[in-house]
Amino acid sequence: MCINNNAASHVCELSKNIHINDEFFILHFYWTGPSPSAGQFFMIKSERTSVFLPRPVSIFEYNESQKLVKFLIAKRGKGTEELSMLNTGEKVRLTGPLGNKWADFLPENGNAALVGGSVGVAPLAALITEKPGFNFHFYAGFKNGFREKKDENSFLGGAVNAVKLVISAEDGRNALGGRIVDYIFEPQAYNVIFACGSVPMMKAVKNKCEQKRIPCFLSLESKLACGVGACLGCTIRTVKGNQRCCTDGPIFPAGEVLFNE
Ligand code: FES
């Protein structure tokens, strides 16, 4: 079924479900619809779910030659709990790719800082896979550090190929301690900064960029229901008025976003 010129909706068989730890897992699908780009998302709903609405999930990696798309997901409620329990071969409806792309805001060359918090690393890791020649510095922040390096590497995906990789964990386990934003010592060294994560983290990145006048773009999460601009459930406040995360975003210039204080 075709949704619009750039998206489609297909029932796909789950190819793999990789559990990283108690909280995070990665789903693999072969996707024959329009090619997704980093920053975009899909609405995902398994055929046997008891949850009415699909879940919006950013792409974590896309391999064009294999038509393989991967999603890194955190268990955050019934819908994602159910997705975490899917078995290989189970049928899942994917609708996408939806939303705008990091590539729309990336200069042709230079260097960029990518700042991801927890599962917010996913859309940024996808960008490193998509643009292998670009000079990316990746800053990843977690609440709890990973017990094992292999779990951390699974979680970071394409981000392990960044020119520079800085990892912090608030509990200090196997990582630098404290907030990841505090490790971006020279924001002015970058042409642009992209961020995705918690609201406090993105506010801190936005402030840092404003002080140094660095272009900054944020990928916002909101309560997405339809994913295609119809329900207005994902409305956010911006200097241009209300905007929909699903169709106007999810990526916005940081200077336009009005966070609720
Ligand atoms: S999720 Fe329905 S308008 Fe955005």
C-alpha cells in the first residue's frame, strides 16, 4: 500500500531480534519500500499486538544493497515490551520512511558533532553509516554504563566508526562520569551539531550552541499516533507556531524550538 510519494506500508517478516540487555533490543527487517535516510522513522506494529497504535521508531541502520533496515528500541511500555518478545518470522507492519532527514541539514563538508542520549543515539548512528566519508565526532551519553564492551558496541552501531567517540554514563561504569554535554569542550570547532535524546540534554546542547553561535538541529520525540500529520497528537511549540513532529520534523532547528519551562 502506498502512503504518499515517499512512504509505503508493508507487512514484513521479522528477520532478527537481538537483545542487548534487559532494556534494549534491535529488530532487523528486509524492506522493499522506498529507501529510508538517517533521521527518518517508521511506524511499527506487530500483527499479534494488543496495543492499538503503532510505535514510531527511528532507523538505526539501513543497508541499501541488502535492503536491510534495523531499529534500536528501548522497552518503554506495553507496545515496546511486546515488540521485544517477537520471534523471527513473525509478521510486522512497517509504515515509512516518514519525516525529514539529517542529510537535509548537513553541510557538504567540514565536521559535525552528533550528541545522542540513550536510545537517541540510534538516528545519529544511522547518519554515520549513511555518510561514511564525513568527519563526525560522536558524543553518547547513558544513565548506566554497559557491563560489556560488546553490548556497548551493539548499541552504538555505526557510531563506532566516528572519527572521535566520547561515551559518558551518569553512574560512571565503564565510561566517563557525568553528563555527555559537559564533554563538548569546543562546540565552535564544529560546523553543525545534531542532537537526539532527553529534553534536558537537548536543552543543554541548544544553550551551548547558542552561546557559541553554532548551527544546531534537534530530533524531537513527541507522542506520535498516526505518524502522517492527521491527528495533531505530536504538536510542538516553535517560534513559527505549532508544528507537527511527524511531518514538519522530527528534526528542527534548535533556535526554533520552544521547550516548555
Ligand atoms: S502523529 Fe498524528 S499528526 Fe503527528
